[in-house]
Amino acid sequence: MKYSQKISLLFLSLLLTTACQDQLDLTPISGISVDTYFNNPTEVKSGVYAMYDGLQAIPLREFAVTEMRSDNTNTNLHEGDWRQLESLDVLPTNSAVSLYYASCYNAIFRANLVLENLDVVTSDTDRKLYEGEAKFVRALTYFNLVRAFGGVPLIDKVILASESYSYARATEQEIYALIISDLTTAKNQLTGRSGVPEGRATTGAAAALLAKVYLTTKDYADAKSLLDALVTGTEYALRPVYRDVFYTERNVEIIFAMQYINDNAAESQDYSREFTTSGTARGLNYPTSNFKAAVTAGDLRIATLYHPTRTSEVGKFVTTSTNLTLCGNDWIVLRFADVLLMHSESILAGANATNDLEAIKSYNKIRFRAGLSLLPTDGSGSLTSQMLLDERRVELAFENHRFYDLIRFGVAESVLGAFATAEGFTFTPSDLLLPIPQREVDTSFGSITQNPGY
């Protein structure tokens, strides 16, 4: 059987999927061998949809390795694996971390399957589209991995199980080189939003993600070029009302999201339940008092940030499902508000402040929707790095951006160090990377090494 059992068997039962209409239909087809399935264009298209099915698993616990490791959220019970994450005392045996790692590599496996079987696609147009989608999925997932774990095994093809044990950790630079290459191809070969059903990758999604990669690697000029085009384009825009971003799904602000369906055993998620205490929820990903203190009184986003009747809970993912374990709220990966703030960041280019009018205009658009004061646009206004970071914290709260924003802005050690002291736990710089799951280290026969501090 192809590929490494240690990173693919967890989700192989969900591998192949059917086509879609307005919403991606990712109902799995069972009992098909991946070694013999891809014989014609229709079967490769099924593999393309299988990639999106694989992506659905990633947000299920991503909040635990991002928001709960920042100053944004904590848990209700403060115990077990969840306590490790919120106190930055994560063990290599942490189940949420292991599941996240495996979910990411499963999505990469599915993308590699598509890329390996493109030669049976007879249409030039479809072949380029499928390649662009597969490379977008692979790049997105490796971007998740490299930010969370640092250098990880770089697997860019379908491999035999016997080969997997020889794959050591690549460097971060090697991972980023693959990400940039994949996203460049995706941007050039994908179509615009109107060319595919909602939920599939587009050229805009590839451009936005590539811009964030460039910001992460400090390539501000290339990031700005991509963001200029997105900001001045007509394909995406802010929704006038903040709440509508989350409760009128697949709207004009959404650039890329992972879709779920209410009360569907195959296509639902449970993170919406986990963010509340309703029913049997354990109470995860609750806003910290530190976060609440950072929100300005009168901010129009407040009613959406917090649960309408229980303000100790997140309000962006309140479910309408009849079964609290089968929720249908989509997970937004990229949206136009993020693009606007990244646009300002690209112009700031690592400096402490800028009076650039375009940077201020992009920042002001977010502030205007929130009902907050605007910076002057007569040349007397100055946008600081701290102002931009603060605005990203509130605008994108609970969407898994905060931890990586702190790192990208160069303040993670100071901010998280101060937060840890206030909360009564210890922070060290090694906490900025997660441990490689112990099972990966153990089954690699020495090929995969552990991160420092673990």
C-alpha cells in the first residue's frame, strides 16, 4: 500500500469523494483502492474533492495549537491536554497536537495523489485547475506545519510505506521554498471566484495566502504587490455588518473557507460546541480576560465576538444544529479584512510606524466598520505597528491568527512572557514551536528529531 501508514491511515477511510453543486459534497466513497482508482478524469476529480474533505479535519483542533497558546483564549476546566496548551507546557504525547499533525499530513497525502495522477486528465484546462488546487492545498497545509513545528519532513510525492522512515526533517527554508513554488503555480493556474463552486481554491485565495507567506518571510515588496491587486480588485469586499461575515456564509468577504453542514455525520464539525458550555461541551477556547480588556468599549464587533447570552464564550461560531456534535459553521481561512490589514502591514514593512496614505486607508476601512475612530488622511496620521497588531487581534479574534501574528510582528516573546507571568505559568522561547508528536519520533527510527525544549 502506498504512503506512510503513520501519517495516512488515520483518515484513509475518508479518502475519495464525489462532486458538488453550490456547496461541496464531500460524502466519502468507501472500499476503493487508491492504487488502482485514478484511471480517468472523473476519478481524478473525485481525488480533488477528497483533498477538501481532508482539509475539514484540520480546524477541528487547530484552535488548541493556535488561539489557546496565545493570550486570546483558555479553557473552562484547565485540565488535561488542554491545560498543557493554554499554559504553554505541551508534552510530545499531547493528543490534540498529534491529531493536528496527522490531519495535516493526510491532506498533503491527498494533494500528492492528485498531482501524481494528472496525466490521465485529458482536458488541458482541467489538468491545470486540478494541479493548482492540489498545490494550494499542499502549500496551505505545509504553511500550517512549518509555523507550528518548524522544519518537518518534506514529502512532495506519493511514497511507499517502506520509504517514509528515511524522511528526516527538512529545514524551514526548504519548506517555505516549496510553499512559495506551489502557491505561485496555483495563483497562475487557478480561476477566479466565479469559475468554480464555493469552497474550492481560487487565484485570489492563492494570492492572499502567498502574500501572508511573504510577510512571514519578510518579503514585504512581493507581499505588497499581491495585496495591492487584491485591495484594488472587485472580487472581494468587506461585508457592511461584521456579524454577517460569519452567519451569511460564502459571502463576498470570504476568500477561502472550509465548509461544513449542520447535522451531517460526515460533513459536520464539533468545534462550535467546544467553544460553548451548551449541552456536554467541555468549554474550550474561551476568551481570556486579557483579550476582553483589549476590546474598546463601543466596538460594534463586541456582539459577535462573544456569545449573545453567555459573554464568557466565543460568539462567532454559535451553532444552529439540532445535534451539538454535528455543527455546520464554516471555518474561514482567508477573508478580505485580513487582506486589508496585511496590506497595511506590507507597507509598514517591519518599521514601527508609517504615514503612508494607502496603509492608513486599508486600516481605516476595518475601523470604520467597527464604529471606531479613524486615522487622519490629510498627512498628519501615523499608523504604528502596535496599532495594526491590536486591530488584527480584535478583528480576527478566535480565527487562529493571533499566535502567528505575534511571531511575525516580532513581539511573541515579550507579549507571551508577560501574559504567562500574569497567569502564573512560565514561558520560554522554545514554546514558540510545538513538539513533534512522540509517535512520529519513535516510529522514524531516528530520522525525525525532537524540537529543543522537549
